[in-house]
Amino acid sequence: MSSKNADKASLPSLAQRLPRHVAIIMDGNGRWAKSQGKMRPFGHKAGLKSVRRAVSFAAKQGLKALTLYAFSSENWHRPADEVSALMKLFMYALDKEVKSLHENKVCLHIIGDTSRFDPRLRDRIQSVEVLTENNNGLQLNIAANYGGRWDIMQSMRHLARQVQQGLLQPDDLDEELINRCMSTRSPVDLVIRTGGERRISNFLLWQIAYAELYFTDVLWPDFDENIFKRALDEFAQRERRFGGASPVDNMT
């Protein structure tokens, strides 16, 4: 085999260079609405179109999982009318999108502390999850009333109860056991944040330990397939070390 062919053989395929699990912090709805001379809820409605585009694009690209940060545990501190509008939009989205998601084999899972939602919304969440739970397409996680610290805390509480009941010994606890108790078990390969901010905002703290980060100034309602592809293309060019040295470093 020639050196040229050997080089080609050593290159990862496109599928190997794609992230398996992408997480997106959907930021900028309020600023987008302000730029249009509208109230903040108008931006959240516009952002729903970007959610549809992102989910469709992720499925077409063959990604295994997509996690969207829809509502953080800190968002309850926003004005009451905005929170109310977000809850109504959440219910509307579940009702409107579930048929299409199911037809496209998307498995939908809501991660976060849903106990604070009203009973009608909780019932709708449960029915949608049951309907799509056996679908084998894209795993779509919607983080609602979610916080990364809460996720780790609820995992620790679950394991502590098992230790208290004698089902586990303290020395049995390891990363794999903790991972099994997290809201989403698959590690995140790529985190995308829109809106120009450069922070994680308490999102998937356990799962993004070795994720690549991609920040864009584009506000979420303007996020489209081209920007998503740009993030995937940049991911494909990065060298993921997972804490180890690069091959070049090992040669010196």
C-alpha cells in the first residue's frame, strides 16, 4: 500500500468524525425579540422553529442523541408572565410536535425536575414519553426545570438510599454507577451555545466532562442548518484527547 493510500486509510470516516451526542444551550430568544421590537415570549415562539430545524438536521445527519436546554432551574426567577408563557409554549410544542416526532422514530425524554410543573403538563409529558419510548431513531432530550447540580444531587441521593438499604456498599460506588443514575447516561461530545455567551450555565455538568465546546454569536431564533453544520465541521477538525497527550506530543 502506498503512503498516500495509507494516509487515506488512516483518516476517520465522516461518521466517525460526527459527534454521537450534541447538547445545545438555546440562548438569545429574549434579545432576538427585543431586536424585533417585541416582548420576550415572541422570541420563545420564534425559537421553537429553530428547535424543529435542529431536530430534523440532527436526525438527517445520523446523530444518536440531541439534548436541548429549554428551561433551567434558575429560570423560575424570570418575570411571572414570561414563565407562564414558556409553560404554555411547552405544552403547545408537546401537543403539536409529538405526531411528527413519533412518525420519524424520535424517542423523546424530558430530563429535569418535573414535579414543579402543573399536573396537566406532567401528564402530557408522561404520555409523550410512553408513546415514543420504543422508537429507535434520534434520542431527543429536552432539559426542562433542569440543572446540572440537581442532576448530580439526585443521582447521589439514589445511590445513598441503596447504601442505606444494604443493596450497595460505599466501596461499590464508582463512576459507572453514578452515570447510570444521571438523567442522560451517554456522554456529550459537543456542546453548542448560541447568543454570544461563553459559559455552561449549570448544564449537564457530569456528562460534558470531555465535551468539545462551540460558541456562536447567532441568537437562537436565527440558528439554522448551516450554523449547525459549521459546528459539526469544526468538531470534526478537533483532536480529542480525553485527558491524554496528543500523538505529536508522544513523539517528542
